[in-house]
Amino acid sequence: MVERVLLKGNIAIAKGAIAAGCRYYFGYPITPQNDIPEYLSSELPKVGGTFIQAESEVASINMVLGASAAGARVMTSSSGPGISLMQEGMSYMAGSELPGLIVNVMRVGPGLGGIAPTQGDYFQATKGGGHGDYFNIVLAPASVQEMYDLAIKAFELSDKYRNPAMILCDAILGQMKEPVALEEAEEVTLEAKPWALDGSKGRKPQFLKTLYLSDGEQEAHNLELKEKYDRIREEEALFEGKGLGDCEIVVVAFGTVSRIVKTAIQMARKEGIKIGMIRPITLFPFPASIIRETAKKIPRIMVVEMNTGQMLEDVKLSIENGVKLGFYGRPGGGIPTPEEILKEIKVMLDEEGF
Amino acid sequence: MSSTMPMQEYISPGHMACPGCGAVLAMRYILNVLGEKTVVVIPASCWSVIDGVFPYSAVRVPLFHTAFETAASVASGIKAGLDIQGDTETTVLAFAGDGATFDIGFQALSGAAERNEDFIYVCYDNEAYMNTGVQRSSATPYGAWTTTTPVRHPKDRPKKRILEIMAAHEIPYAATASIAYPDDLSAKVKKAKGIYGTKFLHIFSPCPTGWKSKSSQIIKIARLAVHTKVFPLYEVENGFTFHINMEPKNIPVREYLKLQGRFAHLSEEDIADIQRQVDEEWEHLLKRALY
């Protein structure tokens, strides 16, 4: 039986985590994600889990690292400055190939910024973020339902590839309420983690490390990681396509903005303008091939983001020469209206002689 | 009734604090003493909102917003910057909440204190992360409700004894103060201003929003904190010399707890337990003070 309940996005993530069998949460207060720790502080103990409020985000992420090393399914959540403080720990997790979920309910920056919605952390999330040569798996929900579903998905991918996974959302997705279909809770059986550090009785001690000093050892490790990232790119890219069959122009947008773009598309259809949309659901791996293939047929692409042009670079890398590429961005907490987006699209189409 | 407090105001009306905010009174009393030759350093906290929306500010002295964990580091840097320009007159005031002091900023604070950086560090203590919606900090008292210590399992560890920790750095001056006793508070700020090195002031700043108490009762609550021995007023010079500044009236701790909704769930046993803890800590302090 599927239960439908009205939920706040942040709570949907927390519920998704519990449904996925996550029993460990370590975090530190920061707006606009506080609903997640608050909810889990009362709900995790009820299911035999552990909630710890750490003394900082540096502590939180390293508690995540520790619990993950011991084989637990574990998460943290934060925003802006807090996610920046976690970058060192995330680099260690990537280097020692430890799974774990990090939720970033983005706030504006740089610096202390503010709590308004934004997509300004795209680069940080998708290009590694900390030091070293690595990637996080990054999922970008666009509805409260997806906050729930992708929380579960993120844990699965994270364990599958032994790699940190991030949910990248913002205050609109975190704070708004929508109906969510909750799958009936099943007993989650987590796959064994034979690499975990859980005592070495009856077997040889094993190690998790990020320090490689012998000649060529680090290079070999990095190449192994690269092979993993390539496999993730090959197998895990997710996107939603809309109206791609008969459109004159394709918008690429993720998360909150994609919802606004959908309204702009409806408005345009009434005026006889056919707009399609590709919404990346995974930001790493980036769904490059669908964008490349679509652009071959419809060589006009408009990227819309709540920043000054970050995913834009990945779109540029996905397409070939001869594709007209436009961009409309609102940074620093600005939220584009459907009218603004439609106007920008019309300007681009006019330039193209449509 | 006469007051020893200076009357020049450096906080303007229209600040963005909740009604009855103790932290605003703390800043007001401090700036009254420090005056216009002051640079204020504020890490993420209620006060990063209270001073207003840029470019406006409710504080009539220069003010710098820093990352959560860095007030003491940035204050060290500003002091060095002033020194190198020959400015020995300006006071650098780091003004941080309990989260930024007891928790995330403690490393920076301890480092600065060990180096004996020349600034005044004020912790305005409202005993939780109030700006983010009342999450527990290591300044949250035993037994209190917060949004991350729900009533089913309230905080089960005592508040960190921050003043003793800071005094243990052997800094020249560390003192507690309360917004309920502005004369004592002002005298301590004046004393701190005249001393070279790291001065640490721990100021009890009730938060009606987070403590679930009436805005009209914060002064009463702050007085009761002193006279129930929950928050004694004392100072420590050079790490070892303890002076108790006000003799508590020995009021039962229940009188203090009952004015705050965050303690409403406590049983008679819990209250007796808190009374025992408070008495023990007071005895501990008395021994240090006699020493």
C-alpha cells in the first residue's frame, strides 16, 4: 500500500533516509536545513538509531566518515558555509572510498550570504569540492517526492560505488510542502561491507587509508578512482525529458528552476511556441549524451540556473560546434519568474529568425 | 537611584532582535563603556541578524561579520592590523554566542587566548543555537528542552564550565556578568578595557524565544540565575585569583526553572537533581575563591 502524506522537503529527506535503513545522523545547526536534524533527533532513537549534534561541521563529517568506516549507512546535512567546512572530510571519504550521504540545502554565498534559495554550489558539489582528484555522486531533486526518493537512491548509489553522495537542493525544496507517496516500510537488508573496519577477530586486519607514499601508488589509486567515475558516468546518469519530440528550443535546468521552466513551457505552448526541457536528475554523472544527441536535432539550447552560469559549463562540454547556446541566470537568492524565462527564450528565438 | 553607567548610546532603535532579547542589552551595556573607538567582530549568531540589513546597521561602531568558527582569529587579525598602523587606542571586541564560543569557535578562541591576543572576547550566552531555531549547544544546561534535545530525551550532560576553561589559559582577565546587573557588567568591561591581553567575558543573556519564557520576565530570570547560584557572578585574574562579585541569596533553583517552558517537563526528581548539581558547583567555586 502506498501512503500519501503532505510533507516538507527536508522532512521527506529524513523519512527517505530512515526508509533506506540509515540509522546514524551527525550534524550541526544551519538554516535552511534544521528540520532534518530536528526531526531525526526525535525519530532516529525510535528506530534504534543514533542522532548526534556535533560541535561543528568538521566534526559532523568526520563522524560520518568514522561510522561509514565501521560499515554503517550514515548521513549528515548542512548548507553553504557548513558544506564548505565538510570538504576536507568529503575528500578523505572519496580517497578512502567510503559511502555516506551529505545533504546540501543550498544557501546564497559567497561568505555568510543568506538563507535564500540558490544553485550557487553546483561547482563545489559536482567538481569534487575538496582537495584532490575526485567526484561526489550528486543528485538534484525537483519535488518533495524526489527529496524522498532520491534520498533512498543516494544511499544505494553511494554503497554501490563506495563513494560519497550528495543531494543538492535549496530552501524552496527544503521548506515547501507537497504530497509524497511513501512506500510501505520494508525491513531493509543492507549488503555486507567486507571492507569495513569492524575488528579483525578471525581474519587479517584491514585498512582504510588515503595516504599513499610509495612510488606510483597514489597514481594507481587515482587511476582506479577514475575508472570508477567513468563507470558511474556510463551507467548512472539520470534525467527527465519533456516535449523533446517537437520543440524549437530546449531548456536545460535542474532542481527548483526546472519547476519554473515547466510553467514557462506551458505558457509558451499557448502562444504556439514549442519548448522542450532536459532536467538533469544526476548532476554527477552529468547526463551529457542526451544533451549532445538532442542538440544534434534541435541546435538551440537555453540553460537556466539560479547562479551566474555553472551547469552551463557542463552543457557547453556536452554539445558540439554549431549549437546556439543561451543562458539566463539569477544569482544571490533571485528566483526567475516564468515570464522572465519565456522572455529570454523569445529573445533567443528572435535572434535565430524564428 | 544613581548609576555608574555611561549614558552615551551606540545601539540605535530598529534593531532586529526579538522582544526581550538579552543579547541586545549585553551589546548596549558593553558599547556604552567601550565607546566609538571600537571594532566589533561578530561570527554567525543571532547578532549577525540583529544589527540589521546591510547597508544599514543598528550598531554605531564599525562591525565585521565572520564565519562561525573564526571570531577570535579575525579579532586577532584586526588587532594586528591596527597595531601595525600604530593604532593602540581602538578596542577590538569579539562578540559571539554560546555556539560560536563553546562549540565551533572554541579552537580559535583557545589559540588566541594561549597567545594572549589583545582583545575583549564576549560570549553572550543564551544557552542554545537560537538564530537557527533553538538547537542544543554545549552551553545548554542539563535537563533543558531544545529542538534537538526533545522532551523524550532532554539534554543529559551538564553545561561546559567555560569560564574555568578560559581561566585555565591563564589569561589576565575572565569574568561572568549578567544583563540583570548592568553596573557590575559595566565595571567589568571597564576593567577589561584597561588590561593588555585576552579578556573573556561570559554574559548571561536570556532568550524568551528559545527559553519559552515571557519577554517581560527576562531580567527577573537573569536575577534568579544569579541568586539561585545557577550563574554566579565572579571573576578570575591571571588564571588563579577567583573573586565572587555577588553573594547569592540562595533561592531554590525551582524558582528559576519554573519561569521557563524549556524546563516544564522536569519532574520533582529532576529538579532535585539540578539543585544538587548547582550546589556542588557552587561549593567547587567557593573552594577556588577561597584559594
